[in-house]
Amino acid sequence: MDGRLRVALVQHASGLEPADNRDLLEELTPEGVDLTVFPEAFARDFGKPGSDVSGFAEPLDGPFATELERVAQARDATLLAGLFETSEDLQRPFNTLVLRGRARADYRKVHLYDSFGYRESDRLTAGPISAPVVELGGLAVGLMTCYDLRFPEQSRALVDAGAEVLVIPAAWVAGERKVDHWRTLVRARAIENTVYVVAVGQPAPRYTGHSMVVDPLGDVIAEAGEEPAVLTATLEREVLVEARRTNPSLANRRR
């Protein structure tokens, strides 16, 4: 493990036909990267606000996660993407991230988007409080989803669990101030935790786009605009170590 992680951010819209979205996994996964990150709800878009998505929920061994794993193995890499996962409440599935390949994890979104006029909790079930961290390329990678970004205690819990990189698939709904909030919060989570942040959104017009990679001192390494795009970046342990030497805020905490 060399402490270098090559990442790809796939800023692409998911559609309403699950089979079409599954086909995109292979089409959009680039060669030569360690981790390819797709947005939240990539297996099937949310549809119109308030739509019932329960009919599109799948188990973790269902068609989408199976195809995700197949593509990851074919590329000898790791893929991360969001789906609606069946829960005990058949009318309210989980909003789940599925990580497959060189590492394996599942994360059920904790903070549901009951904000800005939306009520995600009417249609989805919140996941249990958790701090999933996996090791990839010699770096510890923590998982969050979209609205979780607005809760700094969640990113800090991941960092306390060892995360050096925060990966945040999202479908950040467009609207007044939303791009500014997204960019500010992504950089804030990087700066306050001295970690890399890899934040991947769906594109305009419904969502904001602006997928980003931010380094541990808050510098933007790569950023998309509003349109579909695939970004690549390399995350390096040496950069993180130097950032924490320059700004030892984690070591200086008093609790």
C-alpha cells in the first residue's frame, strides 16, 4: 500500500430505468483508477419530489450491486454508488451506498433530507448511526451521503474512526444558494478535519453538479461545472501528513 489513491468522480445523471443505469456503470468507469465514485441514487433517480421509490428498492445482492461488483472486478478497482435498498418497512427503503471491489462496505444514509421543502423521511428509512471506514490504497476512506454533509459531527465521527478521506456521493438539489452551500460545506469538512474530501453530485438542471476534490488544507484540486463530467485526481498521504503538521487542529482538540 503506497499511500496514493487515484479517484474518478462520475458526475452523471441517473435515469428512471434501472437497467439503463446499470449499463452506465461499465460505460462510465474509467481505466486506471483505484476508486470510481458515482452519485447518490445512481441505481434509480428519486423521480418527482415525493415519489414512491419503494418499487425500485433492491437487496444488497440484487441486480445493481451485482453489476457494480462485476465491473469492479473486471477493472481490478473499487466502485461506489447509491441505490434504494429494501428495508423491513417495505414502503420506505434505505438510501444506501454500496462499495464493491478491493474493499467492501454498505452505508445507509443517516440524515434524511427533510429540508428546503423536501421530506425524504416520508419515503425512506434512516439508517443506523455508523461510521464506515475502509482502507484503499493505503488511505482510510470514510463514507457519507449528501445531506450528511450538513452535519459536521458525522464527518468528525468518521475522522475519529480513522478516516483520512471523506467520500460523499450526492444528489444535491439545485436552488438558491445551493451551489454556494455545497462548495462551502465541502471545503469546511476538509479544512476542519484536515482530510481529503471527494464529493460527487448529479448534474444540472435538477441538481447542482460541481463535483469536487478538496485537499486537507481546503484547496480545490478538481471541480466540475454543472454539466455531466468525469474528473480524476490523485490523493497522497504525504500531502495529508504535511497538512496535519501545518495545521494540527485534531491534535490540539480539548474535549
